[in-house]
Amino acid sequence: MRAENTLRRRLTIAFVLLAVVIGGRGSLWGAALGAAVVVLVRDELSPQLGGRGPLVLGLVFVAAVYLLPRGFAGTRLPRSRHEPAP
């Protein structure tokens, strides 16, 4: 039982970090958007994709890291004065 709780905790932390990276770490809206994407893929699309939701989440993660280094929210939010240009 203890191992199951530890695994569940680690998966929760992993999903939270995944949501922040996908959405963007600089804003609350980015994290909320990332969480919406993670929940949508994990809970809604995964059964329709034959259980391949984790694969889709991995692809979204890789695409977000390479194509949107500031996350989805970083595409619309103005850059902070203190943040260096890419």
C-alpha cells in the first residue's frame, strides 16, 4: 500500500511539472493552460487513442520544449523587462 501511495505522489508531481512546462512557467494562466492540456490528453483522449495518452503527452512536451521554450502562454504574454531576450 505504501509503494502505491509513493508512486501516485510521484506521478502527480510529474503531471504538475509537465503542465507547467507545457503551459509556461512565468504565469498562472500558463500553468492552468498546461494543466488543461494534460488533463484533456490523459483523461479524454487517451481512451480514444487506445491508451497512447502518455505517448501523446510526451510528444506535446517535446514540441513545447523545442518550439515554445516559454510555453503556450509565452506566445501571447509580453516579455518581462528583467527577462533576457532569447
